[in-house]
Amino acid sequence: MGLLSFVFTLPLAPVRGVISLAEVIQRQVEQEMHNPATARRELEELEEARERGDITAEEEEQAQQAILDRMTSGAATRPENPQEE
């Protein structure tokens, strides 16, 4: 029976491959979004932009808050070790 089910599900292999690829990409994006080094780099870039006069103090504060919200909001929902799934 295994051979028969393999033959019938073979046309779905590309779909399963795309789904698997999308899951890997999603995990990578979530890891990057919650990476402290990334947040620090973004905060430093904001500070430099403020010093150059590219953004106002209010814009800098809003962007800082958005970065910090992103870091703290996902901490409770993301798995501790995504490779275990």
C-alpha cells in the first residue's frame, strides 16, 4: 500500500517543498526580528540619523519604541528552540 500512496501523492511533492521552504524562511525572519544584535544595530542607525538631522527627535523616539515593541512582543509567543518543531 505504501507504493500506491507514494504514486498518488507524488504530484503534491512540489507543493510540500514550497510549504517547507516557506516555513524555513518564516523561522529565519522571526529569528532575525528578535535578534538583540539586529535591534541594537537599528537603534544605533536611528541615533546616527538623528545626529545627521535626517529625522526629528519625535521620529527617532517613535522608531525606537517600534523596535522595542517588536523585541518584547514576540518574546512570549516564539518557541524557545525552533529546531525542535
